[in-house]
Amino acid sequence: MQLSVFALALSLLAVVSALPLAVRDVFVPPVKSPKAGDVWVVGSKQNVTWDISKAPEHITNPKGTIVLSKNGRLDINHPLASNFSILDGHHEVTVPPVDAGDDYTIVLFGDSGNDSEEFTIASAILAADINL
């Protein structure tokens, strides 16, 4: 009798081990802002927003990271934000001291990266000159 119980337990363990892990989906939410024509000022606080309307039920990586990119070069070493829920749909960041007057994009990472449209980062002096 003990051998049968042991064999049954071993069989159940084998079946459970063979079941696939929960299915997870890659979520690549489109970045809504910043968008083309936006001007951010160094040192200001800005909202990065993305569309979560088509989020799958099971996301592979639900934690987000936001980085700045210039000419396709990601500043991975200095994320603007990290460890927030990708399902928030927005996150406030502080604009870092970068080359003012240049065009940048924001890249949102979770499961994979999705970038914004190009926008401009201006210095406070430049922003005052163009009446922002």
C-alpha cells in the first residue's frame, strides 16, 4: 500500500512539473507624450505618458524604466525613472542637465522598449528667449 501511495505522489509530481508556467505576454505600450513639437526645460518636472488600453492580462515584466535617448543613443546609465508599474500609464520625471536645444526621445522599457516622438530640451535661458 505504501508503494502505491508513493508511486501516485511521484506521478502527480511529474505531471505538475510538466505543466507549462503561466503564459506571459510582452506588452509594448505606445508612448503618448512627449510628442513632436514639445519643449521641455532643464530642471523642470514633466509627465511621460503611455497607452495602457491594450495591456494583456499577464505581463512578462510589469516594472518600467524611462531613459532619455539622443540620436538613437540610450542613456541607460542614468534612467529618469525606474521600478514603477508599467500599468500606471504615466510617470513624472525631472529633466536632466543635457545639451539644451537638441532633440531627444524618451524610451519606455518594461518588456521591451518603445520610444516617443522627438522633442526638444531647452535651457531655462533659451526657454525664456522663446517665451515658454
